[in-house]
Amino acid sequence: MTPERFRQALPAKGVLCGVDPGTKTIGLAFCDQDWRIAGPDMVVRRTKQVADLAAVRARLNARGAKALIVGLPLNMDGTPGPSAQRSRALARTMEGAFDLPVLLWDETLTSVAAEDAMRAAGVPRAKWPEKIDAHAAAIMLQGALNWFARDA
């Protein structure tokens, strides 16, 4: 789905969920009802797909999310690699499981930006593994929100 079609499929307001899919964790972030600011929420430790989806569903329901924006990790030259294929597969699975609009969004360098932000905020390095993917999801989601605002 293109960003334009995704935007048209959304209600005028509502919480959106950013998803940073990794091999060991899934980072979740949410934005406010007016799509102005995104913030990190939680990290789901991956086990089995059914359990992973149940944990994500519980957060989506608790936060009242209207759509998902799933991070698409691209290589530095913009080409997709194996991680991008896994993200696309997860996005398709989530779209079917949650019956919500799903958009794939470039997440290149979001983990680096999240590390920089946590370092600047004084978050102890020992806490990074439990927080980094949620922060990366927030950075990615904020990028999408900024694009929507520019296009509004």
C-alpha cells in the first residue's frame, strides 16, 4: 500500500502504532490521536508467532490503535535484504490478524538514532536492550507522522 492510499484509508484522527520488527523482539510505539508526536511504548520478546501476535494485539486494543506502520529495514543503498523480506511477511501477517491498515515505512538508521537519543538522555547502556526497539519504532513512526503532516 502506498503512503497516500494508507492515509486515505485512515479515519481523520486516531492512535497509530509503529512496529519495529526484529528477530528477537518487536518494538512498539504509539502516537497521539492527532498524529503529532510518537513515543516508545514497549518491547515484545519474540517466542512463537501466536504468542507474539497476542501480545501485540493486547497493546493495540489497550491503546485503541487504528492502523500499524511497520518498519522496513533497507540496506544503505535503499535495496531490500533478508530483513526487509521478514518485515514484509510480518506486515502481511499483522494485516490479516488484526484487520487494520498496515503501511511499510523505511526504518533505516532508526536504531542508531535511538541509541544516540538514549545515550544523550543518560539511559544506562545495560537498559538499552529492553528499550531500543520501542525507541526505534517511535523514531520511525514520527518520520511517517511528519510525512503525513507535510502532505496534509
